[in-house]
Amino acid sequence: MASSSTQDHQQPFPTSAPPPTPSTTTLSSTSDSAATDLLSRLLHRLPPSLSNSATTPLLLRRRSSLSTTTTSPPIISFTDVKSSILSNLPCFFISQLGFFQLVNHLILPELANLAESDSADIFNLSTHQKQQYFPRHWPLGFDDEDEDEGDADSVFLDSVCSTESTELTLSSLREFTKEMNKVGLAVVEALTCALGIRCPGLDDPGAVNSLMWISDVNNDLGEKMVGSGRFYPYVVGLHYQMRKQCCNLLTDTGFVPVSCEVGSILVTIGDIAQVWSNGKLKKVRGKPSLSIEEGGNNATLSMSLLVTLPLESTVSPLFPRAEIGGTNQTENHEKDVQEETTRERRFNSFSFEDYAWRVYHERVPLKDPLDRFRNKL
């Protein structure tokens, strides 16, 4: 793998939380970034009642700017996902939107419904049981640390949905996660191939990680407010559409309300994919926020499969392939291509762990968290 290097893959995630403050990166923060970080930290130090009143107007102003027209994401068929993405990548809907919906995949609605039922069983447990069965080893485990601030309760599971419980089988959720992971890896491979960049070793079990993020937004605030809640960086996110329900996406151009076909998979391109593509792809920040209507029969469980990276990874733009007539160039020519790409890179390299820790714990959506790593070309 050319630019997301890893060191040791014996464990996909650490068994203890990293220091509360990310280590200093080689890139100096601009005064603009420093001011944003200071404001974010000040807001999070406020008491919950004041913190909510400070952030709520911002979120509501963002929500009021939403278009009244709901977007139906463009459709890609999974039966030939590589050629479909390759032929459509130059078009507006992938390179400029940052999301699309995937149809003709092999994940049956029955399996998705059973997985949702397994997920509901998790949130029907007492808080003590959830903490016992899903201990917190950041980013994995049960998280209700900020429920006073209106965040949804969430559980973060690895690709095999590990649990300390012998009572919860979660067999359907495990199978669903496994099948979603296959789809996610296929989409990542199709995107990197279409971009002409080096595929990041998807056949290497340690090259990427998958994380199943399940949230229960059935509370007073939760994800009713657009943009609230946690944010974890990823390459692509997959969100199975089990029913007709609108959701909101935070893109580079603002909030977008979308509605997908029942049974399709909403695919969101993440911040890591934007860096890998050297800025060619637009992204969705975080995962979709469900639109909760007053008095409506709304689903409150949100299940998202994130194809992400091991914490020890370094993130930077991926180098393009050096090919002529389908054959690889010489080593010297490839080195020249890499040096040229380095001069034109739009992002500096950065530690994935530091970045993930920062964006997960500083959630006020004041600016794009990738801005601190952008080169001023």
C-alpha cells in the first residue's frame, strides 16, 4: 500500500484509549484552525444546559438552510460495480456529490430486518449490561458518555461484532455485517481503480478495518437535529435502506436531504477517500442523520458499516498507477510520477489516530476538519 502505511496488525484496534490530547503532527496548525479548535474546546467545557443552547442555534440555522427538495441519490448497480463507477466517475453525481445508492446487491431484506432486530436487543439491555457486554476500548464498545448533551446512545462493533456476552447471539447482525463488509470493500476497490490510483492492499486483512456503528436516536434530541452526534472518519460508509425514510447528509456544499429506494444501500464517500483521491472526490461528513417527524412512525435505529483504517495508519494522497498500453512503467519513470504527484498533492500526510480522536471528540461542525491538512497550492 502506497500511502496508508501500517505497522502491526495483530489487533485491529487498541485495547486502551489513547491520550486525551492527540500528539503533535508535523504540520503546524494555521491561526484559523487554532481559533476553531479553541472555540470547539470552550463549547465542550460548558455545562450541558449551556452547551446545548450554544450549539443548538448553529445546528438549527444549518437546518433552516436545507433545500426543501429531497434528493434521490443516483443509482449504481452492484452487479458490475467496477465498470459502473468507472463510466460514471467523471459525472457530477460521484465526483461532486459524494454519495449514491447501490442496487442489485445480494443482501436480502430478511437478513437486514433480522440484523435490526438483533441491534434492538442490544439497546433493550440495561445501561450496566451494555457497558458490561460491550466494554469501551476506543473506538469500540458502548458509548453513552454525552447523553446529557443530546447525543444518541451508540455501540461500535468490529467486523465480527465481538461481545463479552454469552447470552446475545447476534448471529444475524454478524452475517449482515459480513455481507455489508464485502460490498464495502468492492466499492473501495472500484473507486480506487476508477481513479487510477494504487489499490490500498484490500487483500491484506490489516490494510483496512470495518466498523459497524449502531445508534439509537430515540431520545429528546438525538439525531433530530441535523449534524449532531459523533463523527468517525472512514473511506466509504454503507447504510442499508430498510424503509422509506428521509435522512440528511452533511456534504462539502452543505446539508442535503435524501431519500433512497427501499432495499438499496446508500453509499457515502468519506474524508479518507477524499484524501486518497487528492481532492478529486467530494465527501460526506459523518453518517446520515435520520429525519424524525413529530407523530410519525419513524425508525430510530441507525446502522452504518464504515470501511475505515487501523488507528496506526498514516493518511496521504495515493499515487496514480504508471501504465502505458496496459504495462507497468520502469521503476525510474514510476519514481518520477510519484515525485510529480507529491509536488501537486492537495493534502499533507497525517496520523489517522490523531485525526480520528480529534474529530470524534470535537463534534461542533464549524468547519471542515480536513482544512488543517490542506496544502495551499
